[in-house]
Amino acid sequence: MTPRLVLGSSSPYRRALLERLGLPFEVRVPDVDETPIDGEAPRQVACRLAESKALAVARTETGCIVIGSDQVAASGDLRIGKPGDPERALAQLLQMRGRTVSFHTAVHVVEGGTGRTLGSHCDETRVVMRSDLDAAALQRYVALDRPLDCAGSAKVESLGIALLERCESDDPTALIGLPMIALARILREIGIDPLRT
């Protein structure tokens, strides 16, 4: 019997990605402070928060497998979060023109109840943003795609792909918010194979 899967996330993007595996799962929204710690590198933030989200849910859910995930975007010293409103989204996109942005996307899988780690992974996707986009084009993009809840203000799974010059990744789903290749491997290692259930 396949153990119950629980996704510890409020993200509709992560939910849609996990649905690709065709496995039944539940969603619980973890209560986690996502404030970075001073001096913490973007990759460290993503890994810590993915683990914290999984553990927060594992404390209240037993007899299951809990999946936590987080994503942090940065370009040099510039940290790039979720914009929240159209003005900030436009400002982010203007600031990122022509720059390489690294998206660190972590997944952490634990046993519900015990919090025992079953697997973890952090993917780095490097994206080069187009330099030839003017404010009017970026404003039109923000109005059409409404990327207000996306780190970096770009939905690459939709119109945001037109903002990119180049993308380097081992896992295209990581940029959307959940590294599915790594997650599928972790699930296989603990006996959950969507191709064999």
C-alpha cells in the first residue's frame, strides 16, 4: 500500500507539478517564518525553508510522507522575492534585464510524525534575462501574466518564457517551483514509484 503523501505548501504551482505523478496527495499549508537569516546564502535559505516546511507539517501529520519545498532567486547580491503587486513586478523585471539570475529550488522529504529525513535535493537553474526589453513591453507582460506570486516576476510556464535569453537547468520543473526529477527519485528510493503503483 502506498503511504499517504502530503505536500507542505500553499503554492498552486507546486500542487500542479506534483499532480503530474498521478499519485493521490493532500495539501497542508505550513506555518513557517520565511525571513532569511543574516549572511545566509540563497541556496542555504531554500534548503532550510524546504526542511522547515516539511517538518512543520510532519509535526501534525502522522503515518504519511511529507514534501516541503522552497525557492530563492538571486543575481549577485540582489535577492529577488515575490513582488506582490504590479509595480514591484515591473521594478524587478527592469532591474533583472540582461542579468543572470540563479533560482535555487529545494525539496525536502520527511516521515510524518517522526520528522526523519527521507531525502533532500537543491537544484540551481541559471536564467539569462533578455536585455532588449523596454518598460512598455515588461509592463504589458505583467498585465497579461500577473506573475505577482512568483519569485523573479516571471512565469516561465506561460508567457514569461518570452522574457528569457537562455535557461540552464538539469530539471525544467525546478524553475516552476518543485524539482520533480529529484522528487521522483527520492520517492522511488522509499518505495513509491508512480510507474509501478
